[in-house]
Amino acid sequence: MVNIHLIAAARPNFMKIAPLFHALNATDWANPVLVHTGQHYDHNMSDAILEDLGVPKPDFHLGVGSGSHAEQTGSVMIAYEKICMKHRPDWIVVVGDVNSTAACAMVGAKLWIPVIHLEAGLRSRDRRMPEEINRLVTDAIADVLWTPSADADENLISEGIHEDQIDRIGNIMIDSFEMLRENIEQARAASKLALDPGNYALVTLHRPSNVDTLGSLRPIVDALLTASSELPIVFVAHPRTIKGLEKFSMKHEIEEAANVTLLEPVPYVRFMSLVTTAKVVITDSGGLQEETTYLGIPCLTLRENTERPVTVLLGTNELIDAGSLAKNLQSVLAGNWKKGKCPPLWDGHTADRAVESLKRRSTALQLSRK
Ligand code: UD1
């Protein structure tokens, strides 16, 4: 059996790991081993999502939790190295761009364990984002790069990665959505909140650059409160955002606003149900830019740049700021928003292509070791 560590750490990782776990588990040659670093630990940021996705309890839980970037990255490295020394895998698969991604990739590279990066090659070209640093580090040291779109391949090749290392497999989050489409459609989350399906805005925010300072959060909250007179808002807030709202005394304004429903994080199926029946999504998330493009739902992204340009070029996404939110919302409400197209290979079969790549590469690795 080929032993493969799948590293899961934070909320956006789980919907990328789940389809791969299920696809590997269905083979007769691969043994997927789940490693949860514990970067996210609140029930609705972690276990509830894994339950929705049918992923069993992790084989190893590092329990690292929150901390500064160095504390979190260092703690994951120290804990994960111990696991690798005792239970050396044949492969390590890291996903996305969180601190645990770069930490586990570094552990693998230094122990000469082959590392695969799932969702490789994305670049915002903004090194103020911690995720951009994680992406650069991970891609530079990974042995195999699994990319979601052609722009990612181009980025990697321009950075000197050899094309033999790259397999373009598509967007694995779409596999999770398709796997659970029926449950998502039956969840009717909007109706349960007394919202009219197709007639509300779904808001999520969590980027430090938007929520950690008064100067960035105040104009966004003002713009959202103004927008709520046009369209009801359901605001699903990350713990970091709740902290920011409390710290800058804005939480009560949102709670008291007539047309705004403030929710704590919700599990995957309920959340995707809210996405699928939204009129528009307002966000700074990476994953939601992709999910809305796949579903053809207008997406207003409160960021200066995106590592997912295909969602703007082909999809329904536009980058906006607090000052232009009202104008963009008007365009959505007037029915003038671009319709968008689904990028190639975002088809629900990405996990199968990942398994095929891993099988081919495992055979090559075994031959080279003989
Ligand atoms: C992390 C990722 C980000 C990803 C996001 C998705 C990095 C650098 N950032 O950001 O790329 O988009 O996850 O959510 O890895 N907290 C809780 N409960 C939890 C987790 C976090 O209360 O279960 C709070 C803690 O106060 C913590 C803060 O949120 O300090 C930030 O958590 P952290 O994991 O450091 O980063 P995120 O902002 O979640």
C-alpha cells in the first residue's frame, strides 16, 4: 500500500481534502492518512464541516491552535516532524495556502518525503498577504504541483518549476459541491432564516486587511448597512471578524440593523445552501470567488487583487472596494451583471485526476527506488 498523508488544517482545506480522501479510499493501492493540524478548532470551523463531508476522525491531530504566524508555523512543524519520523509516509499532500500548508511542506521536503501541493500556482503578487508567502514557499519546495487552471501552470513555469512536475487537475472544491449537491439543495437554509431565496446578499469577511483595523472595517460596515436598505443581508462572520466588530464597537450596529442577519460560522451544507440561493455574494474569501463562478452567482470581492484571476476573466467575480459597493450592487439588482462561464476542468472529477496522477507518480517512484 502507498501511504499518503493528507494535511487538513483550516476551514478552506476541508472541502479540498474530502474528495481526495474518498477517491483514494476507494482504491486498492492507496492508504489515505488524515492529519489535522488543529489550526482551526471551533466546532463549526472544523469538525462540523468534516462531518458534512463524510470525512472520518483524523488519524493524527496535532492540536496546534491559534498564535502568531511564527508560533503557528513553528508549532505545526515541530509536531508534524515527530509524526513523520515515527510514521513516515510515501507522500504528503498539502492543500491551499494556510500556515499549516507551508509548515508541513517544509517538514516533508527536509525529510526527503515527496510533497504534493494541491491548488498550486495561484498568485496574487501581493506579498503583504500571508497566504502569498505560503503559496510561494510551498510551490518552491513541493515535488508535484497539482494546479486548478492554466494561469497557475504559467506562474509556476515562470518561476522555474519544471513542467514535468505539474499536473493540471482542475478545481477540487467543485467535487465537494457536486458530492453534496442534493443535501445542499434540500437544506433550504435561507427559508429557515425567513429570507426570500434569490433575494438577499450573502456576506463573508475575514482577511486581516479588511477586518483587523478600524480604518478598513468601518467603511465596509457602513457600505453594508447602506446596502441593506436595498437588499436583505445575511452576514456569516468568521471569529476574526466577530473580534474586530466587537473591538471597534460595531457588532451592536449590525445586530440592530433591521435588514441584516448576523451569523457565526455555519457548517458546509448549510453555508453552501445560503450561497446557492443568494442574489449576490459579497466576500473577501478565495474559495467563494470560485464557488460563485461555478454557480453563476454575481460575486463582489472586497480586495485589491486576487490569486484567482480566472474568476474575473471567465467567471462572475469583480474586485471592488467599500466605496464602489453600492454602484456594483445596483448593477446586480438591475440585472446587468456579467453571466460568466465555468473554467475548464471545474467539473466534479478533479479527485479522479489527482488519484490517476498519484498512481502514475507512485509507480515511477517505486521503479526509481529499485
Ligand atoms: C486562516 C488562513 C486563511 C484562510 C482562513 C479561512 C493563514 C495565514 N490564514 O485565516 O488563509 O482564508 O484561515 O478561515 O493560515 N479562531 C477561532 N477559532 C478557530 C480558528 C480561529 O476563534 O477555530 C480565531 C482566533 O482568534 C485566531 C483567529 O481566528 O487567532 C485567526 O485564526 P488563524 O487560523 O490564525 O487565521 P484565519 O484568519 O482563520
